[in-house]
Amino acid sequence: MFKFIGKALAGLVLTKDAQKAVGRIQIGSGAGKSKPKSPFEAREQAIAGAQKDAQELVTPDRAELIRQAMKVRAAKQTILANLDDETRSKLVAAAMKALLKESPDKE
């Protein structure tokens, strides 16, 4: 999407020679990548790229923190699942009152 916007703005701001130079730079930057032959291949390349980026983002410490948070969430869900309807409705009402009291102060 940013490439599209960039090209559209480049047409307004840059001269024809500058537009050609930008096009050559963009073409040259993807030299190591092979063009996909089909939409399925393009999809697979996109998934592989996203997985590679995700691996760089998630460090072992961060992964452990996420695992612990998921355990806490699962424990809370089991507690909430065991509530009867009346208690659950009281809890929802109390949460809504608390949220409504906080919202004007934060604006």
C-alpha cells in the first residue's frame, strides 16, 4: 500500500528523470527475490516472510512471558466458566459500572 502511495506522490513531486531513478532503485532492491509463478507461490512467500519476521520479533524471554500470560488467562477462564448465571451478570454489571466511571476522567 505504501508503495502505491509513494508512486502516486512521486508522480506529483518528482521529475520524470527522478521517477525513472526511483523505479531503478526499487527494481534493484529486490534482486535476491524470485518472482512468484502463481498466486499460491506468492502466498507461500508472504507466509514465509511473515514467519521469519515473527521469529526475529519473539525472543525466548518474550515467548516465556506470553506462555505465562496464556496460563493465567486459561485459569481465569475456568473460574469464570464455573460461575452461575446470576453471579456472572452481577460481575458484568460491576465491570460496566467501573468502566463507565473511568471513561469521563480519561478524556
